[in-house]
Amino acid sequence: MKEAKLVFDLMVRKGSIVDVRCCNILINGYCKSKKVDQAYKVFKRMNCWELVPDTITYTTLIDGFCKVGRMQDALKLFSEMHCGGLLPNVQTYAVLLDGLCNNQQLSTALELLREMEGKKLELDIVIYNIIIEGLCKDGDMDSAINVFSGLSSKHIKPDVRTYTIMISGLCEGGL
């Protein structure tokens, strides 16, 4: 990351045009290195360069915050994204749902899922796998089975991952 930041700074000093994609790459690098504060600084500096963060920028940073357990920051950024008029895509929702489930905030994840369903977003099996896995890890097998059973009414086909999650959850739950 050190070298990437040096090249980025050199680019800025030499007057090269910094674009959103370039910032997204740097933000992603920091997030993967668990240096989310550094990533957030790049995000904030985008204003100075008159750059408007896109869905990828927000999703990457939200994912970074989730992975280090900073859910309040992730949720704040998600809200900020909405307020700025930028609509999250299914990937943004998936990242946030996964973060909520992995940080013991399952009730918030389920609220978000209901909100997504209410907005008639085209949800895929990835979204439901995240929820089913969260429910299994939480030991709520009845709810996991209900979500799993409801997939067909939503015209969503379980995949290998779905079945693996369910089998694992049922085995660990002693069912």
C-alpha cells in the first residue's frame, strides 16, 4: 500500500488527472489492508479534486467498515449515500447485509431485507444466502428454514451454497 500511495501522490503532484476510478482503487487497497481510516481520508479528499464518489466508492468503503466491525460508520455512509441521491445497487446491499450478519446485528439485517423486498428490488440468491447463513449462525434454524422454504414463491432457485449453508446449519443445530 505504501508504494501505491507514493505513486498516487506523485500523480497528484505532477498534475495528472485524478479520477474516481483511481481513487476507488486506492480506497479498495486500504480497505483490503484494513486501513479504513486511510481509505476514508481518500474518500473525503475526493471533494478537493471535484470528484463525486460513485456506487463503487461507497460500496467499497462500506465493506471496509463492515470487515473491521465499524457498523455505525458503515450505516452512516450508507445513509449518506442515499442523502446524496446515489442509489445503492444489490452489491451494496449484499455487503451491508453481510456486515450486519457477521457483526451480530441480525435484526437490523432482517429489517434491511424487508426494506429491500418492499422496494421491489431484484434480489438474487446471494442476498438470501447471506440472510440464511446469518440465521443459521445465530442458531435460529426455524427462521432459516422459513426463508429457505420461501425462495420458490419468490422465483429464486437455491444454489449449491444455499444447500451447503442449510445442511451445515441443520447439522450444527442437531436437527
